[in-house]
Amino acid sequence: MVPLADSTLAISSSINNNILLVDQDSLAVKHTLHKAHDDVITGMCQGNDPFELYTSSRDGTVKLWDARTRRTARQYRAAAGVLSLAHHTAQNKVALGTELKGTDALVSVYDARGSAPLVVYADSHAEDVTSLNWHHTHNLLLSGGGDGIATLFDTNVTDEDDAVLQVINHGASLHVAQFVGKNEVLGISHMETASLYKLSYAQEDSPRDAVKEFGDLRAKLGVDYAISFSSGSEPKLFAGSTETGLVSIIPFNLNTMDFDLDGRLDMEGGTEVIRACYLDQTPKQGGDVLYTCGEDGVLRCFSRTSVLQEEEAKQQRKRELRESKSAQRKHNRFEPYKK
């Protein structure tokens, strides 16, 4: 799910490989890009223009769409199915990661204005490349793989041996490998285990004393699965619960480098497993709005204002109930010496 200009959300369907452009306010479908890819759509991200949308697919292509014309402006083709995608706004570069084909799982970087890769790294992963993330200020690219390896590349360097600055072994297939703050990397596995790694920018494995292990997030945070992690100045983990249908928005404190459970917000998310979500913190009506897409194929939105109002109402009802019980006990109290 990707926000675009003109109050539009772009979402994809795994059933027919369509892309839907949806109005954020009404959730009505404005336009449908039919058969946007020949196989499952695996990733989406915004380009430099707020109307630009990048999509990746198992069909081995990455396409740049213009939401105004609803046509492809550019296409990049990989040697295997593309599973991960990332766009660097400042550099205007596109990185893509492929599934394992033969012995190669590729990480490729393109100038967004060209069709040929600037660099291709083929030897850093022994399984599918499942995650890509650009550093916000540098030409550094972080990849995560099904082999449990996170690799830090200097994409200004063509030779792969020289381009690899650091290798991190998470020990389990990576779902999320993302920069946090200036010099840390957060890894979350498909088994929901998480660790924070210090960047050394050296061509060696991350030393164990530079690792902060959070363990199983299900036990630590009381969730069932991680949905996504939003980095930036106010990073957040989005996690779901299969039993309650709630989406937990848990801030990550850059000072303590830990999850801030006091700032946690639980919002309704849906009845099925949530695959994508977007938190709009600048809605017209005021208060945050959470959009979710689940395996049931339904797009939903929930207002944080209503959640907070509901929570306040619950607290008020609890206070009134306590006061009522206290008054009742006082009324019923046996006072034998009172005249």
C-alpha cells in the first residue's frame, strides 16, 4: 500500500495482479490498472514525483507508473522474479532484489532514468533477497535474505567484494532488514525474532557485543506477527494479532534503542492476517487514520481519534463504576453507634 498525490492510495491484488487507485476519504476505487504484471505483485513504493508508483513482480519486472495517465513510464527487467524493491529519493535510484535462480540471488541498482543496471551484486545471498532499504543520507544499501544474512553495500562501488562493507548473520530468514537511526540496523525474521546491530562499516561479521537481541517479538510485545517497520525520525513497528484483529503501532525510541511500550497504540485492523498498512498522520478530519489490507482482500480504515475517544469513554465508565460501588458500599455500611 502506497500513498500518492491527490488523496490516493495504491494497493495491489494478489488474485488478478491488478493495481487499484483508491480515494483515501471514501475508499472508492478511482481507477484500476488491469493486469499490471504477469505474475504476483511483490512490492510497491513511491517515486520522486508524488504521482509516480514503482511496482515489482515475480514476472521479473519493475515498472514505473504515472498515476495521472495510468500508464508505464519505464520498465526494468531482472533475470529472475523480483521480491524486494526500494527507491532512493535523494539519489533517484531504484534497487531490486530477486528470488534465487540457480545459484544467484541478485541485488541490482538502477538510475531511475535509465533501463540498464548501474551495479549488479550476485554473490552476497544464497537464498531469495527478501528486503531492501536505502540509507537516508548515503549511497548505502542494505539487503536482507532468506539465508538470514543482511549485507551492507556501498553502491558507488562496482566490484562486489569491495562494495560489501558489512555482513550480518541474523540466523533466520529475514522479513525486515532496515536502517534505524544513524548507525544501527534492525533485523526481524519470519520467525518474529528481532535484533539490533551496530554498523561497523568494515568487511567483517558484526561482532556479538555490538548486537542487542530482543528475542521473540511475540513474547516481548504481546503480538502474533510483524507487518512492517517504518523508519525515519519517528520509527514505528506495525504488528498484528490473529486472535483480536488488532494492529499494534509501537514506537521505536531512538534514544534507548528499544520499543516504547508506553507509546503503544492498538487499533482495529480487520479479521484476517494484515499484509500491508499505512498510517496517515495528516488527515483532513484531524487525528491519525490507519489503513489496512488483509488476506480477506478488504481495504479498511480506522481513526485514531475514535480509538482514543473510545478508550477515554472506557476509562470514564470505569471511574463512574468505581464511584458508584464506593457510594453503594458507604450506603450499605453497618454503623451500629450512629444515632
